[in-house]
Amino acid sequence: MHLWIIPLLPLAGAAINGLMGKHFPKALVNTIALGSTGAAFAYALWVAAQFSGLPPDQIPHIERYATWLSAGPFSVEFGIYLDQLSLVMLLVVTGVGFLIHVYSLGYMAHEGGYYRYFAYLNIFMFFMLTLVLANNYLLMFVGWEGVGLASYLLIGFWFLKKSAADAGKKAFITNRVGDFGFLIALFLLIKHFGTLQYDSLWKLVTRYPVETGAAGVLTAIGLLMLMGATGKSAQIPLYVWLPDAMEGPTPVSALIHAATMVTAGVYMVARSNPIFNRAPEALMAVAVIGTLTAIFAASIGMVQTDIKKVLAYSTISQLGYMFMGCGVAAYSAGIFHLMTHAFFKALLFLSAGSIIHGLGGEQDMRHMGGLRKYLPWTFWCMTVATFTISGFPPLAAFFSKDEILWQTWASGNRVLWLVGVVAAAMTSFYMFRLWFLTFFGEYRGAPASAEPHGHDSHGGAAHGSPHESPMVMVIPLVLLAIFSFIGGWVGVPEAMGGHAEIEHFLAPVFQSTAEATPSATSAEGAAEHESSSTELMFSAISVGAAAVGFLGAWFLYYKRTDLPGKLAAGAGGLYRLVLDKYRIDELYGAVFIQPLIALSTTVFWKGVDRGLIDGAVDGAAAGANETSNAMRQMQSGNIRSYAGWVAVGAAAVIAFMVWRGVR
Amino acid sequence: MVPLSYYLILSGLLFACGVAGFLIKRNIITIFLSIELMLNGVNLTFVAFAAQLKSLDGHIFVFFVMVVAAAEAAVGLAIIIAVFRTRETLNVDRVNLLKL
């Protein structure tokens, strides 16, 4: 099917725009950037059509192009692995990515570095597609690192602003910590299995028994992979970079830090399901970390005042749900939520971007309010997104989140389920808080303020009253809203009269390699056997949790708007703690960063670099200087002394020859 | 026939005289003459060996040395005149401007 064309299209776009875009008119930059991603999306759709016609024994469809490197018996190739999982990812990445490219036309219209921005977006697409389409872990790792690079470039897009440059560095360095774990996992795989190709690796791995009780090499690999995933997918403890990543332009937040890149960790865990299925303890760690992250980030999101920060913590929390799903071996539920999340979180961010655009760069929700009148399109799109993420039926996230919670309960992790439901109520609360604060009540912003507001250094000197965004921004919103609405209907569970198509579609990916895993099959099997009425009851509980959140937000931020301030004052220290994000950044600063800086300064810089390296280099120079100074005295300028030296030298040579008895 | 060693001793003495004059004297012209003395000491050695070994090589060397010495005398005397014109001295100890 010539799948290599898909990643290469955005790469070509990035190369053309990045190298020569400076001299292009805007229209040409647009054509190249949008054309390449649009073509990639169209090609992906054609591939999907072809894929559905493939007989089951030809899935996964693997294309091998060349050997990348070979060292003895170990070799890695350039190749593409297309199965149901990578197809879903492929469509999400190209589809959502294309819509965000379109949106960026409007959002970035007045920005400098226009061609640079689109070149970065395209290179991000290239690396993300490499990540999801690779047929071995090493090629996946290339994409993995590449999206980190693209993320760094785009977060620090406004690099003249120190906070943006710092946020870029923070994202990159935090990701490095996770990448280290992933890399060690790859080394372990090479050491124990001698290959990184998915197909041959799965054959070898499936011969291993499930490591219950005694943790073995697969558990170690699983935990190290989880470490990599926590970095890329912003889970505890490496989530700290994502909120800061909001320094980038808002479409970047939507594309990278919500819809696609951060899902790489979830994809990696799902892709590695044969390993995780044989390492129940690693799988449990995935579930626990996901659940903790879900509730932890949701609690921070409840008090943030910056609209993008709320969405950032919401992203972390939703990613936690995906990990929770994967962690209870309900990979298809996790991927399902990944897909719906890509729609609604892109929609949320783009709507937020539309608001920020309309207000000339204002991001503080306390200065918004009553925007329903000014931005009607954005309001309706945001409404769909808010109801979706909160989990109201029949919108998309209701089905996906509910599926995760149900599978968690069905797999016997009652505590995790309870935490997940509480986090769902919190999600509903902070999203409706955002909704009420932004769109209802009175407009609290300074009217026609000329004051340039902090974050998105957006807009000009004089920005009038709030205005709706141009059509090029609204159309992607509407499309995403439609998908956020109906996107979940591919996964309506059987208990509600649906067919759970997505689950059946993805099942071969997770089933074919999972025969030897009682834990995985028991979860799926239990889900099937529990009566459907129980499942309906749990759905009702989820909706109830969402309703509680809605009512809470309605009461506090619509009905009695004086109450939140009093509550915050009443909670005092606790409120400050949550508002300061539990001071995790400060904790990391004190525990890791400051000691590291101190060590680097005193030992490595002043000790090793200055003392040892500079000492050696300077010492050599000084020694040469001293010697030369001594020798210099021979150059007296007195011809007879030179002649004397010549005579002495000649005498010495003769004496030597006589002594050696030269004939 | 005079033995070879006599010639060698004589040429050694001539050479030593040249070296001594070269090192001791301050006048450039005297130094220059000392150099000629050393060259001729060496020349004597060459012809002595040539006669002893019945070979023409030594004679050829001597001719070369004499040609070089003649050229050297021409260049050297020109330099000496130039030095005297600018410095108005022939004392080598005072021609030391190249000192570091």
C-alpha cells in the first residue's frame, strides 16, 4: 500500500517550508503545510478503506523497506506495521492534525515566524506518524524522540519570552528522564530476545509464562516502559512539564499536548500489550499510576484560574484514565478513550484559543464571563466539549470513560474504580466551572483594553471588545464538535443496545497475543459475563457523578458567585496548597534540581572543568612559556656567542663520534 | 714522501687557528679571514686524502670549495661595506639589533 508516503508527505512539507519558507508568500506556506497534511489524511483514509478489505490472516500488514542497521545477529529495519491499533492512531493523528493546521491559519495569522511555525507542525506530524507506524521499537523510539524535539521547538516558539524558552527546556529535560527508562527497556529487550521487530518479538514473548508472584525480566521491561510513558504522557511523577507547556501557541497545546503526542505513552503501553500481559505487576503499576494521576490532576484543575492551565490539568487527568484502562488490560477501552479525547480535547483547546484570540490574549478566567453573546459559535462548540468530557450521554466521552470505569470494576479493582468515579465528578466540576466562568454572568474584562496581556503575546495595541473568530477557525471547531458528539457511537456497549464496534475492531490486536494470559482474558471475560443490568447501573453512577459536578459548579459559579471566594478563604492553607499545584515543582526543585545545580557548580564546573581540564591545558601552555623563557637567553644577538655555540655543538658531535668509534 | 698524518696535523692546526680567530676577534674582516682559514684547512685535508687514495674526488671538492669561497667573499665583503656604511663600525659586538 506504499505506506511510507504518509509520513514522508509532512516531512517534505516541513523541509520545503523550513528551508525556503522565509522567502515564500504566506499563501504558498499555507498551501504547502496544509497540502501535505491534507494529502496525508486523504491517503490515510484510502489506506483505511484498503485495510478493511484485507483478509484477517494478512493483518497486521507489514511493509519492509530496507535494513537500517545490523550488528551480528541483531538487525533493525525501516518498516511499517499496520494493524487496527496503528490504523486508529493514524487516522486520529492525520485527521485531528489537519484540522488544527486549518485552525492555525486563523490563529497564527498575525504572528511572526509564520513559516517556521508550520514547518514545526509538519515535522511534528512526521515524527508522530513514524512513532505510530513503525514496525520495531527502535524506529518508534526515533518518532518518540522526534515528537519531543518538535514539542520543544513549539513550546518555545515565542523564544524571546523567557518563560516560554524555560518551558520548552523543562519539557525536553523531563522527557529525557522518561526516555532514559524506555531506552533501558529496549536494551533489555535486545539482550533477552535479540530483536526489536514487533512480529518476531511477540512470537518470542508469548512463549514466556506469566510472571505472577516472582517479578522477572518482563516485569522489569514493563516498569521501565511505564517510566518512559509517564514522561511522554505526563503521568505522575513526570507530568510537571505539561502545564508549563501551555506557553506555546494554543493550537500547539491542542495538537501536541492534548490530542496526539501525549497519547504516545498510551499507544506504547497498548502496543506492548504482550509484554504487559505477562507482567501483571507492571500492569498494576500502570493502573495505579493512571488512577492517581487522574484524581491528582483533576484536583489541581479545580482551582486554576488560567483557562489553558485548567485544560492542561484536565489533559493529564484524562491521560490518567487511559492508563487506568490499559492497566486493567482493557486496552481497547484505553484506545477508545484516546480517540474520543483527541476530538474533545482538541476542541476544548481550540475553543479556548478562540476565546483567547477574541479577547486579545486574555487567559485569566476571572477576567472573562458573559462571552456567550460575543462568541456564539465558540460557545456552542465549547458546550458540546464540556458536556462530553464530563461524561453526559450520549456524547463521545461518556461511552469511552464509562467503558474504562466499567472494565476497572469488572477486573476487580474496586478501589481504583471508586477513585476514578470521584475524579470523574471532579472533572465535571472543573469543566463546568470553566464553562460558567467564561460564558455566563457579566463580562469582567477591561473593555477595549490596550493593555497587552501576558501569555499568548497576541493581538495588537488596541483590541476592541470580544469578537468571534474568523471562519477558518470556526469550521475546525464545528467539525471537531460533531466528532466529539458522535465519535463515541462506535463504542456503544452491548448493554445499551450498541455493538461496541471499536472494541471488536481492536480486539485482534490485543487478543491474538494474549492467549496465555489468564489475567487479561479474565477481565474481558468477566465483563462479558456480568449481567448487562449491572453495567447499566454503573453507567448511571458515572452520570450521577457528572451531574454532581455540574450541580456543584452551577451552584458555586452561577447561582452564588460570592461563595467560591469565601470557601477559598475558609479552606485557607489547603486551598493555597492546591492552587500552588501541591508545590510539586518546588519539591522537585529542592530535591533534584538544586542539588544537581550545586553538584554541577562546585564539583563539575569549579572542580573538574576548571581545576582538572583547564588546569591541564593552562599548565601545558604555562610550561611551554617557562621553557621558552629559559631558552630565549641563548638568543643574545651576539654573533660570536652564536659561533661559540656552533663550535661547542660541533665539538660535541665529534666527541660523540669518537666515543662511539664511528669509522 | 711526506706521510699523510703530517698533512692532517697541519690542516687541523690551520682549522683550529681559524676557529680561534673566529671566536676571539671582534673585527668583521678578521672574522671573515678566519673563515677562509678554516676553509683552506679543510681543503688541505681533501687534497691530502685525494693524493693518498689516488682519487680525483677530493680535488673536485676543493674546486667547489674555492668557488663557494670566492662567491662568499664577494657577498660577504659587500655586506661588510653595507654594515659599515650604516653603523660606522666593524665591531661585531655592536651589530646586535636582531637580539630578542
